[in-house]
Amino acid sequence: MKERKKKKLLAIAALLALIAVVSGTFAWITSQQQKINRVQSSAIVDDSVVVNEVWEPKPMLPGTETTKEVSVSNTGNANVFVRVSYEEVLKHLVSEGAVTYSASTVAGAKYDPDAAHTLTSHVPVAYSAEKISVENGFSEVDDPSTQVNGLEADTKLFVKGGQTIDPSTGKITTSYEAVVVHEYAPGEFQAMEYEVAVDERGANNRSESATEWTFTVSKLTYGYYAGGYENSVVNWAASSLAPKGETTVTGHALLGTSGKQGENEYDYTEAGLGIVSPATLPNPTPTSSGDLIPTANNENKGVQADRKGFNKDQILIGYGDAIVGIDALEEGKWVYNSEDGWFYYTVPLLPQAKTPDLLKKLIFGKDMSVEYTNATYDLIVKMEAIQATEAAIKDADAWDLGGAAEDSPTDKIVNYLVSKIPN
């Protein structure tokens, strides 16, 4: 009997990719996609149940949103039940955006791109090349070696302004602006603090352009985010399938693995995430927070990684118009089970049919502040599908939802799904 149940089981996992977002003025990484077939039975498995994604990559700032539509399609010839959940990685600065300035004698303060770097290495504070561009009136001094005293290796002085003479009064006006930066790679600058003084003895200090003047710079310090990065890692629900390339069920999907999504690589191994032995990847943690669980149409709800990293709800998911609560089950809707962390589609997904969108958009709160500087957020959407039978719902080799406590969320979902199985 057990063997027959196994042969009935159709298990397909499609894992959608990492939505990576970067706060502030930094570039945003576009969506990456993957589809991995996973099977735990002797049944023949194909790509007949898939996750659909409509992703509109664009710059995102506090108070903005972007399209992120997620649904599931059944292109096969058998009825299936589907469920969807998340894994998350929020990479953020240990300093939560606080900047430290130190002299070059402090290890790691002056960024060296050729040095060995780890997750917790100091991160240089970037200085925009546009700010010191010719378009903004800045130029490097004509001959730094003879015109500037006190510069350190790879530091540069950019200036604008100079001396002007009023043609009618002959009044001389002198004004200038100076910026010292550390250019650690061509066109890549680290912010600095410093003092700049004009050398009044310089022969050219009456020139119209300050680029010809002589200067002395002192008290040079380099800006950095101390301690580098850490990752807030969350798995909403235990996966019943083995991770990519593995045969052992770990409860995770992409967490614990590494690979490449499009042009971007990811490393969710313990070492890559900075999880130090004997610590391990976090256990699956279903949420029971009303601030994170959608129960009605078109709600915006927070995510667990944001709570874990900053105890905030500034990273939000905009849910679709087919959401119900556990006590208001309805056909053709999505419902969240707070006991196992999965979103269940409430009816069998018929051949050639598509679910309504579970997700509609990603939202960044208007109160997102400095702690999100340089942050990246990866949302891994994972889906599992089984044959639409009571045995597959309850079998330990499938979703293993049998034996739930009476009138519990799991019990309500199981009873409802079973009642929708075609005779």
C-alpha cells in the first residue's frame, strides 16, 4: 500500500529566484530565475507545474514599489495541489549605516581592493565620481606632485573655483571648493575627512583657476562601515524535498547551497552566510504575526528577515486579490498556514489552469533609513506540488499533513482540500 502511495506521488519543486534590492543610491540587481525539478518517488516528473513571475526591475527608493507577480501554472494532464513559501536572506551592514573615519594606520580603514576580504571586513564608504566631475566644475590639480603637500598614496585633490577680478571695480574675489578622496580603483572613490589649506606662498595662487594653486592637506582619515556585513536568514517553511544536487531532505531549498542565477552568483552555504560553526542554518520558522500574514485581498505585509535584522517592517510584500484567512476558506484562494509556514491554494489546480497571483509587488517603506545602506534583500519563492489525492496530502512521503490536531489550522486546510478532490 505504501509503495502504491509513493507511485502516485507527483512532486515538483520550482524555485524562483532571488529578488535582490539595494537601498540608497546603489544599483539594483535584476531578477534571477531558476527552476529545479526534485522528486522523492519513482514517479516520472517533468516541468508540468511551474511558477510564473512578472518582475519589473527598476531603481527602488524608500516610498517606492515595483511589480513582482507570482502565480503557479499546471501545464500537465493531472490535477495537483500546490503550496508556496519563502526563504529570505537580508544582507546588511553590521554598523547599520554608521560611518567610522580612521587614519590609514588603522587596519582596513583605507580600502585595498587587492587585499583578502571576508564578509566582516570593513566596507569603504563610496564617494560618487559625479560629485567631483568636470560637469560639476571640479578638476584634479594640474600637478599633484608639486602643488599638493600631504597627500597619501592613491589620494587625490579635486578643486573648483579660483580668482576673479571685477572689471569695473578691480576688486579681487577668491573662492574655491576642495575635495580629497581615495581612488582605490579607476573611477572608484572612498570618502574621506581632511583639512585643506591654500599655500599662500604659491607662485600661482593668483591664477583664475584653483587647479593651478598650491595646497597643503592634513588630518587625512578614511570613511568605512566597521565590521562589514552580516546576514539575517529566514526559512518560512520546511521543504519536503531535497536541496538542489542533494538526496537528503534538509528542510531547506536554496539555503545551504551555492550556484549561479543568470549573471549573478549566490552563496547560501553556512560559510558564505557567515554562520560560524557549530551554528547551523536557521530552522524553518513559520510566522504567526498578524503584521506578516495576509488574510484579505490586496494587503501589504512585512517579511521575517526585516524583523530579524532591524525589527522593522520596511520591506513589504504586496499580496494579490485572492487571499483568505484560515477561518474564511474559499475556493480558488490562497491561505497561509501559521503551523507550517506554507501558502496553500485551496482547490486542485486543473490541467492547463493557472492560480491567481499570490504576490503582486515589492514595496519599500517611506521610513526606510540609514541602516538599510548597502543592504541587499533576496526573496526565494519555493513551490511544491503533489497529485490531488488525500493520500498525497497525508502521506509521510509527501506533504505529511495527516494527524493534525482537530480544528487546528492544518486540520482546517486538510479537510477543506480533501473536500475539493473530484469524485
